[in-house]
Amino acid sequence: MALTPSAMLPLGEKLPNIILTNAVDQTSIDVNALAQGKRGTLVMFICNHCPYVVHMRKELVKVAHEAMAENFAVVAINANSVESHPQDGPTHMARLASEEGWKFPFLFDDTQAIAKAFKAACTPDLFLFDAHGQLAYRGQFDDSRPGNAKPVTGKELRAAIAAVAKGEKPGVDQKPSVGCNIKWK
């Protein structure tokens, strides 16, 4: 597993246009349409197999569901190549999301164009946009990592969501997420 930090897209960037297929039900999802009238939008680049994602996935799903309850749009996106990592393909994505009861879409970025638009580098790579579609937070979930014995809390992402929900900007001292590199074609 290659430890890769997120690229830290500049704050204030606009939410890119995202139309991808939900692996769970094969519907086309327009993320910008989901974002209409919401307090913000959480975009999470994750995958099935990454030990960093697996380490925090249960709490990440909980935070995502909490954000949805606070009127945020939430999507997870997998951009990994299925040629090199077939365990991250749409069938496996659908099974994982269904088994864990995810209430948000799990989108497959087969062309990797969306990951490139975000300059996503790793899994997890987390992006929180405000109600105006401007990037307010990009960074780590918390400082827990596999093997470091720190509890998985999601405190950084939770704090950013709370700030955006109040119409405030999260602090600009944001630490990059780290995880496995996205498996490019």
C-alpha cells in the first residue's frame, strides 16, 4: 500500500459537473442537481479495498448519514481501475453499499475524468462544498490511521460540516487526507 496524500484542491473552487452511474441501482446521478437547495455537498473518493478506507469506513458512513440528516447532498465516488483492482468494480461496490445500508449513491468513475477534475489523489479523499458550490473543506477525516491506535472519530470532517451547516467557513488550516493512491489506468 503506497501512502499518498491528497493534492489539496484550492479552497473556493466550484463543484465540478458530475454525472455518473450509481453502482447500486444503475441510475444516472447528477450531483449538481442533488446539491440544489442543500446546505452543502460532501464528495468522498473511496474504494472497497483500501486499508485506510476500511479502517474508517463505518464512521465515515455514519458521518455521511449525519450530513444527509442536516440537509447535505452526499456521494461516494470510486475511480479505481477495475483492470488492476477488479475488487473495486461496480458489482462489488453495489454489494458493499447494500450490505452496509448506505443511504447515499456510490458512483463509479470509469473514465476517471471526475477524479482528475477534483485532482483526487488517494482514498479516502474528501471534499466538502458549501451551499453555493464552493469548496470549503478538503482534507483528512481525522488523524487515525491503520495501526496508530488513535480512535476513528471523524472530528475534522464533522467540524467542517458543522461550520458549513451554520453558513460559516471551516478553518483554513486543513491537513491533507492520506491513503492508498487512486489506481489510474
